[in-house]
Amino acid sequence: MNYDCIIIGGGIAGLTCGIKCASEGLRCAIISSGMSALHFSSGSIDLLGSHSGQDVIKEPYTELNRFIEENSEHPYKKCGADTIKDAFSFFQNEVSAQGLDLFSNEEKNHFHVTPVGTLKTTFLSQQSVFNKKIRDAFFRKPKIAVINIDGFRDFYPAVGRINLKKNRLFKDCEIITGSISLPDIKLNPKNPHEFRSIDICRIFDSYLDLNKISSLISSVAGDADIVGIPAFLGLNNYTVIIKSLREKTGYIIYEIPTLPPSILGIRLDNILKSRYAELGGVFIAGDRVIGGKISNGILEYIHTENHPETRLYAGSYVLSTGSFFSGGMTSNVEKIQEPVFDLAIDYDKGRENWRGQAFFHPQSHPFLSFGVKTNDYLNPYGPSGELIENLFCTGAVLSHYDPVKEGTGSGVAISTGFLAGTQIVQRKTGQNKRDHD
Amino acid sequence: MINLENISFDHCIKCTICTGYCPVAKVTHLYPGPKQSGPDLERLRIKNQRLVDASLKYCNNCKRCEIACPSDVKIADIIGSAKWKYSKKKLSLRDFLLSRTDLMGRVSTFFSPIVNFFTRLSVVKFFLDVFLNIPSKRKFPKYAYKTFRQWFSKNRDSQENFERKIVYFHGCYVNYNDHDLGKAAVAVLNALKIGVVIAREKCCGVPLIANSYFKKACKNANHNIKTLGKAVESSDMKIISSSSSCTFALKYEYANLLELDNSPIADRTEYITEIIYQEFEKGNIPKMKPVNIKAAYHAPCHLERMGSVIYTIGILKKIPGLELKLLHSECCGMSGTYGFKKECYQISQDIGSDIFKKIDKIKPDLVITDCETCKWQIEENTVYETIHPVTLLSRALEANNS
Ligand SMILES: Cc1cc2nc3c(=O)[nH]c(=O)nc-3n(C[C@H](O)[C@H](O)[C@H](O)COP(=O)(O)OP(=O)(O)OC[C@H]3O[C@@H](n4cnc5c(N)ncnc54)[C@H](O)[C@@H]3O)c2cc1C
Ligand code: SF4
Ligand code: SF4
């Protein structure tokens, strides 16, 4: 057998699990089709933002125990508060070892600004979204300049300004808006160039003159304290670019997450994948797992869309295929299904109860919490109800949690990925299942 | 008429993630990227074919956009068939010569010492550059003397003793340039107690597709579907190839891009390392001696697209004494004949520059890759010998026999 562990799906859940296993010396492979939800995300990691969807939690670790008590089937309940804490510190250390620092507000939540200027509660962010300087500047009612780059169509500073102004935190801040033209950019006159976040990001990464861009920013931002700019300040050299803009202009540079492709999310994805590779993990990006053989409560092997006849064997398997958005769950007029193994799922059979009252609603949509049913160790149940001992489910494919309402998205992915990884390592080293109490 | 069957472009959610992974769009503004050239413009092209724009030629068909797309849009196929269906192929002697690998091979193997001598002369290179737009910096792969088939026909008898057999599609590269790879494939399969059969074959068509000779590509494809199909029809024999791009063409491109019925061969065709992997999993592992080297592995784009990298890595991990360093998966820039065109040369070099640096940093004893054109690109831009995984496997066997 070539692998100790094969992970299906390479989003933040699958990668966290893979990094955990590989860091303990296990031979791991991740098979993933299509890029994950990280490419659409803010790049900030939510841990626990709200109990009911209406309140805002300030100290997630303090509230975790109550939250777990009130939500007995929640994936967090299966992890337990200690594992969640361990998982976060493991995650933070691993990405930091690979060169990306994530900041928390001394274990309290902070907010990040969305592309339309609303605020979202979150727990860990990159330095250009949250750090101590940004936090301290807020107590001084800073002057803020929201700046766009001419031609970038996915961001409207004026809209951002109006929404920010509606917020209590920004009520007394002066907010100005403006835009600059990138100097010396090479565009092909024959092609109406796309100019999305990724295109601008590449210009920053490769040849932009940071001196020129700094003086352009200064000419628009004037005596502002903070400059908010869409997050396209590089995918490879962002640390140097942001630092240099900060030093040359004297402003605090704040990156605002953009519409997809989200550069902040892709940075995190790249870092996690490099970490995993550095630890010796194998990542297969071009294929989709379509099924496998389950007998006597054991998943024996799996096979993929491109190679339906070849069997891939491992000691343990992980299902981290995400929710509906990533194809980890599917739905049609009649039913909702887990498409790879047809695992038992928790969902409301009445189709009329799948969605909420409005698209944007604090109570979110019920379908978001539909997903795979698992026992306390994250093992799922097969089509005929039998427990599958060597398959673990992690992340958005799980049931009984709503990332939007609770603000728990990446937190659940990291915690369950870590928990699954820990158990797989224990299985491999022959120890018994951990004592759950 | 709008072809309503081919509307995968309609699944596009406009996230632009594909463009983030396009190696060409990454290094040049001449190419607007897969989203615009694929699903976006296809909507317009199906209504008015004059909206086809010349930048499509910059797509090197690496398929990395398709791997990245979360919505399963067949982006590179859309671009490929747009080149074929909507644009007229201009006459080009260079494209003709670059794409007729079997014709060039037949002639060159006959005169190989002379051809190899001339293609390395700077006068000739200058001529190729000025008159044919083939950059003088490019080295041509060396031609072998005679063909692999000629060698094989002399050794055919030894294959009769095996109970289990497999059809080996050797492809142009093995036939005209690198007999050793073909011999290594035969040796490794024999060591697994599998005999080799060779059918009549024509160039798989990959270089023809890349240079928009679609009619000729279809002709070759039909020939291969017929002869390979016939070779396996009355048995459960598999068809394998030691070239990732040939395998990709036989198995997928014939149906998805050329819209031919390749069902007689599609399910039977596998890349060579997958078959070896399956044997290894069954415990059929020949004795090997430690190779005691450090090697960097580069995964070619088409192997990545097929999801077959796992098999190559799987068998490499079974070679004793091999310290394997996996390179971050990215396009090397050569993409078959792409890097041999003057207008694409710089793009090709820029795409590969990261990989060259990473290899230099690892300082391996050699580089391993499954694709012949990746090999050319890496050998031209680094100082390291670059070999096929099966060649390394056969070296481990040889060490055992000696
Ligand atoms: C648009 C969007 C934005 C979000 N933003 C945030 C945010 O800003 N902060 C936050 O904390 N949370 C956010 N979330 C919540 C999110 O669900 C989690 O944070 C987290 O990204 C989920 O990770 P995952 O690894 O479980 O699944 P995913 O990231 O969805 O990854 C699943 C992967 O598995 C692959 N896959 C699926 N089926 C197969 C198969 N059969 N074979 C092989 N591969 C397969 C998919 O292609 C995908 O790559 C967001 C969610 C969405 C949908
Ligand atoms: S990645 Fe897929 S869905 Fe996204 S823009 Fe490209 S083709 Fe469309
Ligand atoms: S096939 Fe490769 S070069 Fe062509 S558009 Fe897709 S990613 Fe770009």
C-alpha cells in the first residue's frame, strides 16, 4: 500500500488534515478536482461569530463552551473546546512556518471590511487586514482614503464609503475616495483586457515601479492615516510590496477583499499547499473521486473519474469535498445526496424548507447546515446505515453547522481537519481511539 | 446553427480562477486568458465567427485552466475547437514541418548523423530563425539511427513467451529519437511478466492539433482507433503509451476535441506508469537494486490533467535508494511545438523560468519527467540530465541483473 491516508478534496479542511498527517511522517495523497472555496473567501478565518445570527460574539474562546452546550450535534461539539484551540495554534504555526503570519486580536474577534463596505466578524486575518497598528489607529478616529485603480471594475470606493459611514465605528471618521492610474503598464491594445484582481496582482508582482505608485497614492490620499485598497497587492511578493508601500507613503495600508478570484484567499491556499508539499505530501489536482468499495464497515479502496478501473488503496480516508458550492453535496428536485459514497446525510426532506425567507437574512438558509451525518469521531454511515471506521469527514461536507449564520466556516474546517488528522495518526501508530471524554 | 450539446461554457460562473492558473496569461498581456478566450468569447463566436481573434494562438493547450475551474467548464477544449472551427489555417512551412513528426522522423532517422550535425550548426540555425521563424536558441532533439520499430521487429520473438500481453503505442519520439526509452519500457514490462505487442500506428496527432491541422489529425486518429482497436478487440489487452501527451490524445482529445468515436480504445488506453502501479499494488514488484541518487520530479501538464501523476509518483517511491523531490506543479513552457515558434519562444522561456530556478536550487543528480518536450525544455535550461520514470525503473532493474 502506497499511502497511509488519502484525502478527497483539497480545501482548507483537507489541507489542514494533510498537513497534520504529513507532519507526523504519514504518507499522504490529496485528490482534488477544481479549486476550493478559499478562492472565493475573504482569506480571513472565522472561528465563532454569533450564537443566533443576530448577536456578535466578541470572545469566541469564552463563548465556545456555551455554544457547544447549546448545539449538541455541531461539529465543534465533536471536537471539544481544547481540540479547537490546539487546531488553531497548529494551523497558525504551520502557515507561519511557511512565511504567512495570521493575526488575531489577542484571542478576541475583529472585523474585516467587505468589497461593498460592510463589516464582517472574523478571528484570524493577514497583516494587511488586521494588525495591532490598524486596531490602535481606530481609537484615534483616523482619516481613511479608499482608493481604486482605474479600470478595475470589481470595486466601487463610493459605495464602500456610503456603507462604511452607516456603521457606528466609522461614523466619526473622515472618509475620502479616489482612484489612480497604474503607471507604465503593458497592455495589448488589440485585446480589451480583463483587468480583474488577478491581472492587477500580476502587474504588482512583476514590474510595477513602487516609487511611482507610492507617490500616486500619496497624491490622492493626502493627509489620510489609512489607505484602503482592493486586495491585489501581489501573490508572490506581497510581503515586500505592502511593506514598501507602507514605508514609502507613511500610511497604514489596508487590503479590502475583492470579488473572486480572491487574492487573500489564494495566498492562503498557496501557503497551505506549499507547506503540505514541503512535508512530503502528494497533491493530485486533475481528477475527481467517484466512489469506492465499502465492506464490513471499512472503505477498502477508491477510484476516480479518469481511471475508473484503477484502485487506490490507503489505510485511512478523509472526505473533505465541501458543501453544495464545491460539489461535496448535490441536490435535485427530489433529494439531496452525498455523491461520492452516497453516505447517510442529515437534511430536511421537505423541499420547501431548504431555503430561507430572503437571500440575505440573519437566519441564513437551512440547506447550509445539511450534510453528512457522523459519529463523535467524524466517521460517517454508509448507504445501508453501517458505520465506516476508516473514513473521516471534515469541513463543509458535515451537517449541523451553518458557516454564514454562526461565522464558523473555516474554524470548523480547521478543527475537524485537525481532529481527523490526529485520529489517523493514532490509528497508524496503533493506538486506540482517543478517549473522548 | 448553435450546437446545443456543447454548452459547457454556460456553466461558467465568471470567477476568473482559470485565468489565475494560466501560465501564458501569467507572463504576457498578448493573451487575455482562458476565461475571456474560452467561455466569454464562445458566446459571441457561436453567433458570429468573425469575432474569432488571433490571440487564441497563444494558448498552449496545457489544460491547467480546466484543472482549476470549480465549475467543470471544458475551457481548453472550447478554445481548441474555436481554433479549428472558426479560424482558417494559414499556410506555414514551419508549422507543417514542426507538426509532421512522423514524416520528419522517417526522413531524419535515415540520415540521422547528417541531420543531427546540421541542426546544430549555427548557420543552419540562423537560416531556420530568419526563414522559418524557429528561434536559433532552440536545440533540436537528436534523431536516432533507424527506428525503434526496426529494433523491435528483431526482438519480437522474445515477447511470444509471455502469457499476458499489452499493446505498446510507442509514439514518434520513441520511434525516431529515443529508442532507449522504448527498450526500457519493454524491459520493465517484461520484468513484470508482461509481453509487448506493437500495432501499426501513426503519429497520435498532438502536434497536428497544436498547429491547427485538424483534418490531418482526424485522419491519424481514425487510423489509430482502427488499428489499435483491432489489436485489442478479441482480448482484454490494454493499450499503453510512455508519452503522457500521446496517452491524453488517444484517451481524451480524440473524443473531446476531434469529436471522433474512440470508444474501441478509450477505456483500454492507460499511461504506462498506471499499469506498472497496478502491478506493484498486486505485489508484482521486480527485484531492484538501490539507485542511490537524488532526483527532482516535474509533472507534465497533460499527465496532471489525467490525474495520473499519483501513479508515476507511486512507482518512483518504490525504487530503492531514490531521494525524490517533487517540484511544485506548473507548466514548463515548452508545450510540444509551442516553444519552437519564434513568436512564442520568450513566453515559453518566461513560463519555465521558475521551474529552472527551483531545479537549480535542489541540485539533483537528475530530473525525472514523463514528457519528452518537458525533457527538452529542462535540459536546455538547466545542466541536469532529464529522464523518463520508466528509464529510471529500468536502470534499477539493470543494476539488479548485473
Ligand atoms: C463563497 C464562499 C466564501 C466563503 N468565505 C469564507 C470566509 O471568508 N471565511 C471563512 O471562515 N469561511 C468562509 N466560507 C465558508 C467555507 O465553507 C469554509 O471556510 C471552508 O472554506 C470550507 O472548506 P472545505 O475544505 O470544507 O471545503 P471546500 O473549500 O469547498 O473544498 C472542497 C474541495 O473538494 C473538491 N471536491 C469536491 N468533490 C470532490 C471529489 N468527488 N473528488 C475530488 N475533489 C472533490 C472541490 O473541488 C474543492 O476543491 C466561505 C464559503 C463559500 C462557499
Ligand atoms: S474558472 Fe471556470 S467558472 Fe471560473 S471563470 Fe474560468 S471557466 Fe468560468
Ligand atoms: S490551456 Fe493552458 S494556455 Fe490555454 S488557456 Fe488554458 S491554461 Fe491558458
